[in-house]
Amino acid sequence: MEQTRLIIDQPRDGATNMAIDEAILTAVGRAQARPTLRFYRWSGPTISLGHFQKHAQVARLPQPFSSLPLVRRITGGGAILHHAELTYSLIFPTDHHLVKNRAPATLYQAVHEALVVVLASCGLSAQLRRGPTPASRQRGPFFCFQRANPSDVMANAKKIAGSAQRRTLKSLLQHGSLMLDNPLGQPGLATIADFQLANPPDADALAAAWAQQLASSLQLELVADQLNDTEMALLDSLRLKYASDHWTKRR
């Protein structure tokens, strides 16, 4: 089994969360960090825009969504409201056996199938959407959870988890969200709270179970660790990038 770093992170603001993901992506691409699985939360309700989305769309959203803090991801797809949810990121070098010569959908499917097993162990029935791949992942409703992709995790015919990717020449980032609850009333999605489970798992329990299932299904040896010195050195400039209007409003 290949060693993969496991980071269970504390809640952070949007700019910091996106900066950490890019710092890891950069360090892994330079062979200055091990492949990494990271689970994290957000310190306050935040909308992350897909890389290609128009910032002007935000002003047309109803309240409270149009007034929430914004950050722009480096991955494509629709916007995500990060609030009562669990986010993961998985970063591999492009020559890793789970990435090299494989279609993007392969890693989506592997991560989401592991989640389906975890949800089943909690008493929640879920499955992958399947069906045809959309012509473009960049077009569709504003929010990601109102868009359809074959790799989506579905529960009661609604999307409960989805992911997006960014591939550079040297490394690949896949990150995504699992919805735990919906206190702001975002339409069209499923959450774990909808199912009124007898013993509903919290975010930490879900992260631990998902990590364990991924380690088993992908044959990874997970080693708990934190960011290294190289990644920490990248953080300040990347945090400024993600906090800037120049980046957020670039489209």
C-alpha cells in the first residue's frame, strides 16, 4: 500500500480553505509533499464559485444567498454553498496509478462509491446517478447541487454529494461536498438531516469513516499529518489571491 497523508482540518474561511488545497496541489506536483486526503469545514456560510462562473450571477440570487461571502475555486462546475456540509480534497501526482491514463470519471466514481458504502452503514440508502455525461460541466443552473452528472451521489432522487477536479501538468486535485443539513433552505438537494436517522453521524465521524473506506477500496495507507513547511510557505500569497476581488470577480 502507498502512503497517503490524511489531514482532518479545523473550520476555516473560504480563502484559506482554497489556498490550502492549492498549496497541497502545488507541493504534490513538485514532489515536495505526499499524496493527500483532506477533510475540512468552513467557519461561516460561504459560496464557492466554479472557476468559469460569472460573478455577476451572484447579484441575481435571492437573499440570503446574494449577501454571503464568496470565494472562487480553481475547479469548474457550479457554485456550492458551504455551510452545514463536509468538504474533502484528494490530491495525487498525475503519474499516480489512480490517475495516470485514467479518465476523470474514474476517481469521481471511486470516491463516491466509497461514500455510498459509508452512508449505507449509517442507515441511509444512496447510489450514483449514472446516465449520460453532460455536454459541458460549465453550463447549467448556478448551484452545483441543481446540476446533473453521472457521478453524483443521489438520495431520494436528489443530489447529496458531488465533486469537481483540476488537473495540472504534475498533479490533480479533486474536491467535493457532502451535504449534512440545509438551514438556509437551498432548493433541490438532499441532506443527511432529511432522513432523521436514529443515530445521525456528525462531520468528524463521517470523515473518519469515509477515510477508512477510501483506504480500503483504493488500497491506500493513510498517515495522519499536517501541512509541511513548503506548503506553509505558499499559504500567505495564495490566501491573498483567493481573498482578492481581482480573483473572485475575474469573470
